[in-house]
Amino acid sequence: MTRSSFSDPSATHPQGPYMLAGPMPKPDETRVPIRGDLAHIGLAGRYFVPHYAVPQPRIVMPGGAQLMAASKADAAVVAELAEGDSFELLDITGQWAWGCLSLDGPVGYIHIDRLEPVS
């Protein structure tokens, strides 16, 4: 009977980009569109999360909007967005939209009434 390579510690196993090699450094949540439960589809293969979202394009409405660090009005402001800025919507929680300006950030929450769908 031969031993399986799974039980043979001397066996060499291929290593690749999806190898579980230990914890990764936590990314900057204001620059990388990833949460514990969800990430931008563009991060698939670089980060492992239960779900990936394809961004839904939105436009910041007249008057602009504040990009917040959390889904509450008194959260820290990550960035000030101008009227017409493009926003990649990844999730909606209550009255807050979570997403990013691009795959490189910034990332945060915008009150949903400050966004409109792209025509």
C-alpha cells in the first residue's frame, strides 16, 4: 500500500497564488474595498471573503456628498465628493451605500439619497 502525499510530510506540494500561508496584513479599509463579508470583484484572487460584489455605477447628486468611515452621520469623513463624481456601489445597508470611487479607493459610506443611477 502506498502512502498518500497528504500524509507524507516530505512530499512537495505545488504552491500558487491561492495557498493558505497564514494571515495577511489587514488592508486599509479607507483605500481597499473589502470588509469581512464582502469585497469588490476586482479583488478576487487577492483577498478571500465569503462574497464578491460587481459594482453598480452611481453618480453623486448636485451638492456633492461626504464619504464616511461608517454608516452613521457622525462618523469620520473619509473624503468630500463633488457633484457628478462616479461611485461604485457595492452594498446598501439601511439608508447607506457602501462602495468606492475606484478599486484603489477611497472607500466608505454615502447616504443613499446623495446617489443616482447612471442613465
